[in-house]
Amino acid sequence: METQNKSQKRNKIIYWIFTLWMALGMVSTAIVQLMKNKDELANFTNLGYPSYLMTIIGVWKILGVIAVLIPKFPLLKEWAYAGFFFVMSGALVSHIIVGDTAGRTLPALLLLVLVVISWYFRPADRKISMINH
């Protein structure tokens, strides 16, 4: 029993560290995208995407962070994690396809890893519970 409590406590600590790090990364990149920062605009252009996509993704990232951080709404959290996974895996693949340097590719990889770890270690009260009929 004591080791199970220690394991749960460890998992909760891991969850919050990685979730807050992920949230900070998503919000900071969303702000840069919403402000149409010239370096970020050049990045999007280099990847072949239109500039208006920065606004769409920036808004989605902020809404996703809110969904992940607020209590309850486990289905909404699953959708937010899925959205983060698709956006960051898409960014990673896009950087690889255009032959970007590791320095330009690693941020997308880091955020993708943070998303996966946060999702994996989320506490039971933040998961969808299966109901057997």
C-alpha cells in the first residue's frame, strides 16, 4: 500500500512538472504565433504554410492549455492532447521534410515529447473512465 502511494505521488509530480512545462511551451509559442513574430512568420513560410495558420494554431494552443489545466472535463482534455499531438508531430515532420537544422527541429520534438509524457502520467481523475454496460 505504501509503495502504491509513493508511486502515485511520484507519477503526480512527473505529471505536473511535464504538464506545466508543456503548457508554458504551448502558450509561449502561441503568443509568438498570434503576434505574427517575423522569425515565426519566416519559419511558417519556410515550411510552406500560409501565415493565417499561425492565428488558428495559436488560438488552438491557448484553448488546449486551458482545457488540460482546468479540473474535470476529461473528454475535452483527451481532445486537447490529441490536438497537441497532431500539431507538434505535424510540425516535427514538416521541419524534417524541408531539411531544417536540428536547432529548428528540436523545439517541435521537445513539445511533442512533453505532450506524450504529460498525457501518459495524467492522474486517474483526468482520464476518461470506461463504463461497462
